[in-house]
Amino acid sequence: MELSSPAFTDGATLPIRFARAPAGGRNLSPPLAWSAPPEGTRSLALAVVDPHPVARNWVHWLVVDIPPETRALAEGASPGGLPPGARELVNSFGQPGYGGPQPPPGTGPHPYVFTLYALKVRHLDLPDRCRLADFQAAIRGAVLAESRLTGYLGR
């Protein structure tokens, strides 16, 4: 399973339109695509996290219960454009769905790590408001495969 985006390559700069308005963007969720997950995949989950030391694993997007036959998310899929059954959890900004980059000025480029997980469970029993640690605990032992894509943005 390989995660990619038609909007940026792994290790490249994220286009500004994916950033939040205060950072000069339009807060659009980026388009994503992936190859077939391994046999036995019953759902997919997506986490977008900024692990920069200033951000401390700031969660920009958590999507769970993505149907296993799904192979892409369109640009701007959040909110309202996800496949049936998929569920967006609350991000670190305190809002459900995608919250784009908004790195503090002067802190250098921040990595935005998109991780797609192929899971052997159909549903993750998580509340809409959960911590990243809760998400990680919920998928522990259920991950069949994972793929990462990292984009950078600084101001």
C-alpha cells in the first residue's frame, strides 16, 4: 500500500491552499490516493500530525472507518466529501475534520505527516473527541499495513 498526493510529493512543500486562513491558505484538505491495501483489510484510518517540537504532535486530521475499497480522497473532501461510513474526529484546533497547517512564524518548516493505516477491524470505537494517544491505542494490534507521506510548510 503506497500513499501519494497529486498536489505534492513526499518531502516537498505543501501548497499554501491547504493551510488555514491565518497562514494564508484556504484550509482545503489535500487530495490523497493509495494503492490497494493488503488482503484482510476491513477499514482504513488516516492521521495527519505535525510532530515538530513546537507543535508536539498537533493533530490536523483524523479519519476513521474509511471503507477498504476506497482508493482516494478528493481535494476538499473534508467536510462532507468522505466516503459513506467514514468519520472525522475532532482535531487539535477543537473542530471536527481537517484543520490545515498554521505553523507559528519563525519556527521553521514543520513536517505534516499523513499516515494511512490498513486495519483488520471494520470500526474503531472512538469518541469524536479523543486524544492522539487514544487513537493510537485503538489501532494497536489491528494494523495490517501503513504508509506515510510528508509535506512541509513554514512561515
